[in-house]
Amino acid sequence: MEHIIVYGSHYGSTRRYAEKLSEQTDIPAVSYKQMPDLSDIKTIIYLGGLYAGGVLGLAKTLRGLSLHGGQTLIIVTVGLADPKEPENRENIRVSLQRRLPTELFCRTKIFHLRGGIDYQNLNVGHRTIMALLYQSVCKTSCEKQTAENRAFIETYGKQVDFTDFRALQPIIEEIQGKRYE
């Protein structure tokens, strides 16, 4: 196998993106829990849900991986925050940079997608974290609130889905470029 899509999804947005990407590229998609050995795979595309500043399953997936030869790593994050906001993209990149070895980070192409949330389906731990975050954001003065904070307050406790499969196009183009290198 030359290419693989590996994903870490807790509530389904990332899995749906991975399945759609697989369908559009004919690259098999597997959960990080069932991934094969990656050492001989030319292109590794990792899609991971963002949770508390981390990317679900990324550490396990990359444990012991060092890119060699023509190997390529593409990381795609999926989160509730709008990736069109520069501050959000920067926060995610800083978090990834802290978690990845420098050499790996520098050789990785990074993309960001927007997922969704259904508060009714959150487990107790995630529901508690979101409630604490909501209380904290609500205490912030209006002048200091970001657009993201205001959107969070507006959607808190609801079911929202920002999934947009058209946003996969730049990732598909990157993958297609890697196939012909």
C-alpha cells in the first residue's frame, strides 16, 4: 500500500471527512486504532479531531515514526473553531509544534477543517469541560471576547454541524501532487 488515510474521531465528524476523502481519492481509510505499520507507506494522511488542545490519536499514530526517503505526512485537524480565523489556525499550529518532533513538524503539510458538536451526545467528561469553558468565556468582558468566543456562546448546548466536504479540495490537490512526485 502506497498511501493511507488514518483518522482519530470520537463523535464522527472526522470519520465522515476521512471516509469522504477516501471515496474521492481511492485511498483506504482506517481508524488509528486499527492502523497498519506505516514504515513503508509513501503518503500518510492523518485526520484527527481536536480535543483540549490535542489531536485524537495523533501521538499513537506517530509514535516511533520518522519520515524517510520520499515519505510524506499530511495532518488534517478537525475542530469546532473556525479555521478561517488566523488566530485559530495559529493556536492549532502552536499546539502541534509542541507535540511533534521539530524535524517531523517541518516536513508536515497541515490543513484544518471545521466539524461539529452535539452536546447531547458528549460523554460526561467532555460535557463538563465544555460547561467549564462556557462559564469562563461568559465571564470575559464583551470588549475582550473574540468572534470565536461569541460563536461558542451562541451555539453552546445545541447541535451544530459545520462539516463542509468542499473544504477537502485543497487536501485532495496536495495528495494528487504527492502521487506524481
